[in-house]
Amino acid sequence: MSGLSINVALVGMTGVGKSTLVNILKGSEVAEVNNDSKPCTLGATCYEVVESGTTYHIWDTRGLNEASWRRFNWFPWVSLDANAQLKNLLSGGQKGSPEIDLVLLCVGGEKIGIQAHWEAYTKIPTSIKVAVVVTRMGDIGSSQWRQTCKDTAKLKGIELDTNVMEGVPKFRDLQEQKARDCRDKILALISRCC
């Protein structure tokens, strides 16, 4: 490969829209999504997005508030909890793990003022850059959400730079213009950070 390659991990609580963000970036529905709080990502899954000679390896991760026990075809099995899986991915602690260049911390627009949703930020190694994506934004034109993010994160001891934040509006169809605009904004955010 002659172009740049960037590894990006999507991190956040279950149901925040990480898999939807994958679909936005891919421009098609490749990642399973739910419209409720049920988990659909069982482990880190990589999706490639190629744009202008750069290959973005987008790592969709498990929701951080998911339980360790799962049922599959009526047989119980145990997997690492989401925090352990995330730690392995970010530290390269798994065979074949990539070196993550950037974490996109995904927080639901309706939950940006809840401190628990910023806890994930504190679990990310300081050697990895972090940007914030606020999903399911109602009024994307309002600048107040950036200040709310900054204020709430500060309560957790996190200093956020509003230049490394982006909002994702609600939409119904990946082919809508605002979905395509959103894709461009998120790719620009990744480029700014890397």
C-alpha cells in the first residue's frame, strides 16, 4: 500500500451509535445496528474506508457497559468484559492488534451532560490521541453542546479541546445529504487529529 494508513477505534457505551458511525463512514450498512440499547458488536471489528489515498481502519468496539456473559444459540459462553477487550485493543495486547492512532469517543447527544459517559475517556492510554463524536444530535447548529461536553468532561478531570469534537445529526437514510456531509466532517476530524 502506498498511501497513509490510520487505525481509529470507536469507543463508548452500548447503544451510543458506534456501529451507525461505521455505516456512515462506509456509506452503506455493513455493521449491524439496533435502535434500542441491546448490544450488537461482540468484539472489536475492523472496517476499511479508503478516501483520497488514505486507508482508515475503523475499529468498532463493544459497548463499555455490556455484561461479560452472553448467550449464543442457547449455549452460554463467557467473553472478556468490554473494558478488558478495549484495553487489549488499545495496548496492542492481543496477537495481531493494530497500533491505534486515534480514539473517537462516542457520546449520545442526549447524554453529554452525564459524567458516567465520560468515564471511558479516563481508560484510554495518554499516548493515544482522542477526539469526541457526539451522536444523535438534535439541533446540530447549536454550539452549546460543545460547551456542555467540555464542562461535563472537566468534572472528570478531562480537558477537552473543542477543535477535536464533531456532532452527528439524526437521519433516516445513509444516502441523505446530511449523512454524506457527516462522513466528510468525521474524516476531516480524523485527519486533523492524525
